[in-house]
Amino acid sequence: MMGLSVDVVIVTKDRPEKLFRVVLSLLANSTLPTAIVVIDSSTLFLSAFYIPYIKKLCRTVGVRLVYKSRVKTGISFARNTGIACCISDIVAFIDDDEIASINWIKTIKDVFSRNHQCVVITGPRVPYYKSNFWNTLWGTILRYEQGYKGYRDFIFGDNACYRLSFIKKHMLRFDPRMKISSEDLSITYQILQSGERVFFCPELQIYHDFRTRFIDFMRQWFWYGFGTYEFHYYYRINSTLGLGSVNVLRSALSRSMRWSPSFIPIAPLQFIGLACRDLVFLSGYLYSIIVMIASGD
């Protein structure tokens, strides 16, 4: 397919087999990307075995490969490094624990080509392990996306596609203060501040390896809570804690959470899982407040 060119950024750390898998899904797409940009923050050089194979596969099908290893730790820094390596019309993000659907690149090109006013697009993340309880719980959390098509006010860090001209015009960057999570909150804030919104396309689908164990699922939501407070601290109360910030934080927190009762009707066991998720998220949020106070910020 001629027309728009697409560079795909993969941020990876210590998951070489999954990195190889997502690259294969891109190279097996019905339409190939122009380039694959791998930003590797691995600490144990685990990707070294796979990289020669990835290079050879990309060279065979004519896809440019950019590989940056030993990149400074931090999800925002890694995503920004990926953007800096892109030169195509479109920058698309997919994570190392995901698989692109067979028409993913084609859909990206089609949506941007048909909708010239669109500058940012996203799509659904489908649980990869459909029989796993924690994957199905993620499916419940993301149920609001099912059947929806149109503009919305939020974009995740993955399955996210931007016009490079839009990124450059507004100097969009993932906030490096968000090292663990919530970098998507900061980029969403910048998108909305520019006066634009995010276009959600149900055909732009990826398969995601959501957490498969209780401890991993809860750990993830703990750090989501931690990162959410960081975002509220820097963007909602402008880095100033005080009595006047309490109502601002309470309002921001209530908008950030999808409380378990909103998912009714669901199975009782799922409700319990979501209720635990809410408590763990709040624990991470409160822990982040304590850390900020202790650090003197």
C-alpha cells in the first residue's frame, strides 16, 4: 500500500521472547511497516540472542530496523527515545507483551488516510489468555470500549498512533518524571491541551498479555495508583501540596477510577477481584503521597 509511511516503536525490557513474538506479528502483517524501532532497556542483555534474527528478518522483507540497547530505565524516557528515532508520517506504539492483529498496519494507514483531521488514533486491547481469570477481569475493565467508535479523551501508551507532524508541532513528550506508569496520562493531557482528541477505531486491535496471576495483577494496579498520584501532583495541583489541594485531588482521583460497582452485572468472584483492585490502587496512590512528602517535593 502506497501513501502514508508508518514507523512502529516497541519498548522492551527483559522479555526477549515476547519481543521476538511482537516483531514477527508486525512482519507477518498484511501491510508492512516502514521501520521497526526497538528501544531495549533490558538489564541482562537477554535480547542479544534474538536481535541477529530480527535484523535478518527485517532485512529480508525490506523493513528498516532501528535498535537501541541499554537505554536509560524509565518508560517515558524509552518512549521519547523511540519518537526521536522515527522519520515516517506515523509513529505507532506497540508493547513487547502484545501481538498486532493481521491488518494492524493497514488499519492505521486507512484511518489516517480517510480522516485527515485525525492526529491521534487508538483501538481495543484484547486479552490474549482468554481462559485466565485475571485476563478476563481486564476484559471486564475494558468492556466500555466494546462497540465504540469515535472520539474520546484518553489514550493508553500502547496501541497508540500519532502523526509525526502533530508530535513535532506541539513538541509532545512523555513526561520523564513518570518513570513507572501514567506516562499515558501526561501525553493525553498534552493532546487535550493542544485542542485535539483521540480517535478510537474498533478495527485497530491488538492482543495483550495481561497479568495472569493475582500478585502480578495487584502489583500492576498498585503502581498505576502510584503513577496516577504523580500525574495529579504535577498536573492538577502543580507540584504544591497543601490543604487547598485536598478537594482537587479528591475530585481528580474520583475521575481516575472505574469503581467496581460500575461493572455490575458481573460474577461475584469478578466483583471481589475488582474490589481488591480498587483497594490496591488506592494503596499505591496513598503510598505515592507519602513518598512525595518524604522526598520534600
